[in-house]
Amino acid sequence: MALAALLAVRAGAQAEPAVDPALQAARASADRTNAVFMDMVEQQRRLEQRSQLLLVAALAALALAGYAAYGRWRPGALKASRFVLQGRQGKTRAALRVAGARDEALLEFMDEYGRAVATVGIAEAAAFLELRDQHDRPRVRLALSPDGSPMLELYDAEGRNRAGLGLTEDGGVGLGLYDIQKQVRAGLGLGEGGAATLNFLDAAGQCRLRVGMGPKELPEVRLNDAQGHVRGLLRMRPDGMVLIELGDGEGAVRTMVGVLEEGSSIVGLMDAEQRFRAGLGVSPDGRPRLELFDAKGEPHASFYLEGDGGAGLKLLSAKGEILFKSP
């Protein structure tokens, strides 16, 4: 037993090699280096914590200083005569600029080819919005005049104004249609009182036909000559009588045709002074009558048919005396 134990101890001793002193020294040096490195890391961590605390303190101080000085300081205006917005490809898509002799402020929006297709701005003291086509021609314009009256204008493919809709300062509404010469040829208007009129104009700008509401909200149709004189008028009177009036070259009514309220139909002929000189009428029961008047409007001759079909004739003097009567 003792021999076996001795052999085992000897075998274990032979299995453990002898420790090299150089290796022991290297291990000790590595342990010291690792300890120094870990100490440096800890110092760095503590330094970063102190730096963060200092940064927070500095920001807080700046915030307190700014808050304290807020009542005494205001940010200044950013000044420029042009601002440009560009897309990812470097193309200008919008521009805010000041232009013209009056320093008009304009905001322009461009398409992908750099063409200004929409403009918002102030021109001649009037605010406006303008839309343009690919040929740089205006097609739609919405403007607000200095007195506050709005106007919408439409343009054709050549950039000519062809239609306009607007409100007047007194509350009226107007729609104008223009020819290629930019001359208004038709207009629909609504006055402050609500009366509507439709006007048709010639190439010289003279109204030749007017359909609408006349005085006292009564309908009428006017035909005018090239000088603006009324040559034909179809109108209704307040009593319901419908009249056709025909005028001369001076605008004086010379012929009237109408139906009275009680049913009599009449034709009146007048002189240049607007005085009735002859009248032809048919009573509601069908009896015709022809009257001739003097310059004072007094009748001097009457020719008529009686109810039984008999003809009658009456002549009067200037004093109204009967000169002749038959039967």
C-alpha cells in the first residue's frame, strides 16, 4: 500500500510541469496593464458625466437668460427682394419677388418647364390671382379693385379678354361678353334695386338692343339706332297696358300702338312735339273710331261706326262747337 501511494504521488508530480519564471512575469505585467486600462475607462465615464451635467447647466442658463431678455429683444425681419423654392432637380417651382416701378409683390408658381402658370400678387393697388397657359398667355384672372369690387375675367387662346363678371361698389352685378377686338358686345346686369337688363352692343360700343326691367319693375324691350336714339320700344304700363312706341331719328315717339286696360285697342300718331294728332281705336265691343286732334290735343273730327253698323261723322270748331254731324 505504501509503495502504491508513493508511485501515485510520483506520477502526479511528473504530470505537473515546472512553472517558467518568464511566463509568470508576463502574466503579472498583463494584470497590471488591464488594471490601468479599467481605471482609465472609469475616469472617462466620470468625465463624460461631469461634461453632460455642465452642458445641461449651460443650456439652462442660456434659457433663463433668453427668457429674462425676451421683453427687451425681438428677432429682426429677414429682408430680400426675391425668394426661390427649388425641387430635387434644382428647378425653380415657386418664387416670391418684388417687381415693377411700383414694387409690386408677386408670388409665382412654375410648372416643370419653369413657366409661370399661376401668379398671386398686388398690381396697381389691386390684389389679383392669374392663371396662364403653356404659352404664357393669361386665361383666368380674379382681381379685387382698390374700392373692394371683385372681378373675374376669362381670356381666349390668344390672351384676349372675352368675358368678365364683376360686382360694382354700389352692389350691382354685371356680366360682359367681348369680341376679338376686346369690345363688349353683350352685357347682363343687375342693378342695386334688383332690376335685371340684357344689352346687345354693336362694334362701336353702342347699345342697339336692350331687354330688361324698366322703371317700377315693368318689363320693356328697346331698339336703338347707331346714335343711341330709341327707335322702337315695347313696354308695359303700371295699369297693365302694353304699348309699342316707334320713334324718329331724334328719339321722339311718333307712333304708339297698344291695348288699354278696358280692352280698347289704339293706334296713335304724334308730331315732333310729342302731341297726338290722330288716333285710330277699336272699342271692346268692336266699334272702330278715327279721331283728328289740333296742336292743343283737342279733337276736331271724328269718323266712326255705330253699334248698328251705321257710319257717323262729327266736325268741331276750334272752340269745340259742332260744325257738322251725321247722322
